[in-house]
Amino acid sequence: MNAPTTESAGGNAPAASYTAPAFRVRQLLPSLLVWALLLSAPYWLPLFGGYTALGSRVLVYALAALGLNLLLGFTGGLSFGHAAYFGLGAYGTGLMLKFVTHSTPLAMLVGVLTGGLGATLFGPVTVRRRGIYFAMITIAIGQMFYFIAVRWNSFTGGEDGLTGFSRTNLHFGHAVLNIHNPVLFYYFALFFFAIGCAVIKLVLNSPLGHTFVAIRDNPKRLRFLGVPIGVYIWIAFALSGFVVALAGSLNALLNNFTSPENLFWILSGDFVIICVLGGMRTFWGPLVGAVIFVVVQDYLSSITVNWMSFIGAIFVLAVLFFPWGLLGFFQRRIQK
């Protein structure tokens, strides 16, 4: 056997050393572009007729869709009930600010725990079925919370919604962060959006996340190997619920208001539409979908009361011509 020559060894090593960093930069470039746009949004949004509160709403809906997509796009569980955990996060935060504390972080913590633990507790009931039955159970659980909010007038405000609370400034010693300012609240929301993204990214890059994807792609093989699929779907369901509850908490702070509509199954359908529009099997797909959904909704609702018809038409066209979502379509084109 001939030993490798110095020339061959020296010729291959630099190529490998240059190729690996270039590949990593190419992978990181889309994320760097996304964060650059998000960080500078309050400055370029007005140039396109937008406003800062619209950017905050995009972040809220994108975070909720990212949470749902952990279950829908990466684990394969279709839920039409995640508005329940969005609404629980909103009500938990609002009720704390109204009756218990003036601390925004503490109210958010209670809201996230309320929604996340709700998903954790109802997860075992939901994961007992698959497919359409899974989706129907999620709707039933969501509607249960909706009707509780509607009927419990003395506590939740009933159909009129929960009012009488407001986000409070953050105190860091002698420094005060005035989150009543729309721009500062945008960065406040962006901070928690970044936390949600980091958690989801860490999960997806871990063995747990790889198991979620394997369940989505080939559940029969995993079941044959003895993997407790139901337990892993429950974990995905619970993690998804915590992220969606965080989005609901931010939504309550954004509007200083929450209502039973934030628990209704139609909002869950909106989150599904957002995931499908952007691309369910991509990380940033829900953000792209949220930008399309929120901007189109904001613009068309100022023109016509039938704006949902246009959203429906966009959704149908996206499913027909971009079955992998807009971001998924472009990613596939670039890979080819």
C-alpha cells in the first residue's frame, strides 16, 4: 500500500479548511439578514407606510406560529386549538396586572406558565389520537376555554373582554425602560421573540428535535423500534404551548386588552395559515407567513370588511402553487 504523498495531503487540506467556513457563512447569512431587518424595522417601516405597532404585531403572531410549527411542521401534529394557550397566556398576564401586581415581568411569567401548563396538562388527552381526531380534540379543548372566558363575566369580562390593565415600565435600579413607547415596546417584544427562537432552535438541533422530525417522517419505523411516540408528541405539544403562551402574553401587553376571541378556534386557524404560507418545514417560514398575513390584514381591513375573503384566496393560491410555502419554495429552488 502506498503512503499518501505530501502533495496530495497538502492539496486537499486547504480546500476542506476553506470550504467548511464558507458553508457555515452561507448557512448563517439568511438568519443574519432576518435579524438585521428585525433590529432596524422601526426605522424603515415608516418609509413603506408601516408603523411600529404593526411590527410588534408581526412579532407576536410570528412567535405564536413558530411555537405551533414546532408541533405542526417538525413533529407532524395538526392543532386547531393552540389559540387556547395563546389566550391563556394573555388572560394570565392581564389578570395579574389588573388584580395582583404592577410588575410586567411577573405578570408575563404567570401568563406563560398558565398557557404552558395548560398545554402540558391537556397534552396526554390530545396525543391519544392521530390525524383528524387529534385536530378535533384540540378544537374541543380550545372551545372549552373560550366558553369559560365568555361565561365568567365577573372574572374575565365575558364577551366584552378583559380591560383595566396596562403594561408597566421596567425598573433597573435607577434606570427606567418606558415600554409605553411603541418603539421601546417593539424591542421589548423582539427580545422575547429572540428567546423563543433560541429555545426552538436549541430543541430542533438536539436529539429531541431529531426525534420530532423522525416522528413526522416515519412514525411506523419508530414505533417498531420501541420509541414511545406519544410521549414525544406530548413533549412537543407542551413546548409548543409554552412558546404560544409567551406570544399571547405579549399580545395582551401590546393591546392592553384581551378577549375571548384570543381563545377562539379561528385564531388557531390563522396560526395554521401563517405556517403554511411561509413554509411549515422551514425555521423562518412562520415569520414570513406572519409578515404576509398581518400586513395584508392591516391593509385590506382598512378598505373592506371582507378582508378574510382575500386572505382565503391568498391561502388557496399558496397551497396550489407553493405547497411547501413561500420560503420552502425558494429554498428548494436555491438547492437545485
